[in-house]
Amino acid sequence: METTTPTIELAALTPDDAVAASDLSDRVWRAYDAALGQPERPPHSDDEVARSRRRFAHQAQNDPDDSHAAWQGDRLVGVGLARRREAFWGLSLLIVDPDVQGQGVGRRLLDAALGSVEGAAVAMIASSRDPRAMARYRLAGFRLHPALRAGGRLDRSALPAVAGVRDGHDGDHPRIDTVGRQLRRGGYGPDLRLFAEDAHLLVVERGRRFAWAFVSGADVAQVGGTDEEVARDALVAGLASAEPEPGPAGDSQPEGDSEPGDSEPGAGDSQPGDDATVRHLTAEQDWAVEAVLSAGLRLDTSGPICLRGAAPPTPYVLNGMIF
């Protein structure tokens, strides 16, 4: 008897879909690694799986109108997540099951995500290196800014001492929001609380000059500041506090992208054997490129940063999940 393949329908992603979305994310990015000839990433730990599920649930709960799922019958085959924060818009995730790629699902999810971009002063996507994704974003009106990833062995003896660095806390979030508005035209809303659950916040404060770095394991996941000098100091402090990934020492493997911006929650932040990782470095972040090279890290190509309405904000090393 001939069977009919169910059509693919879009619906809102709900917090109850977090497990299915996390499982799909892992499957998609393992296929992505294989397509690029990269080593297979190790199985996720229970903590990493829980973090991934928590982030999907957070997005669906806080951004229900910008959280989109593609279903083929009762099977989740695609997810597109955007977030609008004041005058900032960011695409946090766009993934499609390898079994249904080439059927227009990615385009439909991107079109749905772009429903909230109107009126945004800055719109941003941290793309993977997938040529189809890069073409899709350019055709949607985004300019592609080439980016680099730094990783590998860290020369801690080359890291200068940083004055005025301290552990951050929830009381620093309003100031991070304020600087974020200056850099990217929008604060972070509930996203900082989520990020703080998974990453260590470091702050450099010198009067009105202020910078921060979020560090998760070996990954210096985000850096921002009021000026390049203080931002560089926050980055250096983040490198100093990074915890090496288990694995053989040596140069890192090519990036699997974070959170690829088609950004994936919880995978590819760093590679086995990395002492530290810093991603999404554009030409505008030369202050950061200089710092990571001085610390002994190796540069490799990454997916581009795609923008509408502005050049890459600086001094700012973005995170593909919360930007």
C-alpha cells in the first residue's frame, strides 16, 4: 500500500518541546560536523543536555511569538528561534533535520523568524559555515562580515595582570544592559539570568569605565565594554579563568560554532584539548584578535556575522545564543 508522507507544518515551539528540540539540535550539528570533515564531537554530558533543554524552554517561554517549530506529523524536523530586545533583533537558532533539507523548510523558518525584525535598529545572525545558510541570510538582506575563531593552547605566562577585575553578580546586570544598549541598541531582558546559570561572570570596573566577560568552561563566551582597553582587560581576565577542555593538548580542531548561530545551544563551544576558545571575531574586534594571539591561541575561520542596519558593534565579542 502506498503511504503518504505528512506535509511539514509550522507551529509555535513550546516549553514542552524542549527535549525534542535539543535532540534535533544534536542530530543536526553532528551531521554538520560530518559534512565539514570535522572530528565527531563526544557525547554530551548530562549537564550539557540539561543546559540545552533549559535554553530551548527559556526561549519558548520568553519569546513565544518568535519561537517556531516545523513538524512532519508528530516529528520535529526544524526549529527557528529569534529574539527581539528593544531595538535589537537576533536569530539565535535555525536548524533543519538532514532528512528534510532542500525542501524549503529553512526558508520558511527564517521568514517566520523575520516577522519581528521590522523596526529593529540592529539585526544580527551568527552564521554557521554552511554555504546554504550564508546564501539564505544574504538574500534576506543581511551583510556578511567574515569572522574568526581563536582556540588551542593558552600561554598563561603571557597574560598580563588585570587591575580591578572581580567576580560579577546579579547586581551587575543593569549596567551590562546599559552598555548593551549602547553597543547593540538593546538590553538583554531575561537572557542574562539564563546565561549566568551556565557561565561565570567577570567584571572590570574603573569608575565610569566598565566591561564584562562570561566564561563557560574553556569558552570565553561573550565580552563587552565601554571602550577597547577595558574590554581587552575583561577578555584577558576571561582567558585567565578559562578551564581547559578534557582531551589531548595541542592546536584546536576547526570550529563547530557555538551556539553555529544558526547558533546551537550547548555544543561546539570549544574542542577537546582547548585551553580557551573565543569566537565570532570580526575585523572590528582587532583589539580582541591581538589579545588572543598574544596569549598563544590559534586563529581559524568561522561562519560570518550577518547584520542589517549596522556594522558589527565594538568593543563586543558576541555570543550566538543571547548576542
